[in-house]
Amino acid sequence: MAPGHDRPGRPAPDIPRRVGVNVRVDRDVCTGHGMCFMTAPEVFEDDEDGYGRARNDGVVDPGHEDEARGGAASCPERAVVFS
């Protein structure tokens, strides 16, 4: 595992199990690993600086909730926030 990827002090993301979720990537926490958009390209993309961001203004399309959860779980910085 690359340095900085093991974050034992950070809790696992709170990933809701419901339909109609919204997501965002906290730019203050994201360091640009790209795991969210590599894992869930239907939900996340990279911005002009290479940081992750949610597609569709953060609205997760019906049927892509599991992808959103997978993208969040893959983030080593826990930068994905659900609402």
C-alpha cells in the first residue's frame, strides 16, 4: 500500500442504503488519487485539476447507488460525502 493510504484514524464512510442519494467530493480532503472516478465513472469524474468530483451536480441516478457507495468506499481519504 502506498504511503498515506493507510488511514487507521479515519472512520469508514457513512454510506447510506437508500434510493435518491446525493454525493459530493470534499475538495479540502481529496488529494487526487482518482479512486472514486476509476471505481465509479458513472457517478464521479475528475475535474480540471485531477481531483474527483460528482457528476450530475451530485445527484446519483437511480440504479447507480451501489456504484456511488463503491466509489466512496474506494477513497483512501474518505473524501466522498453523502446527503
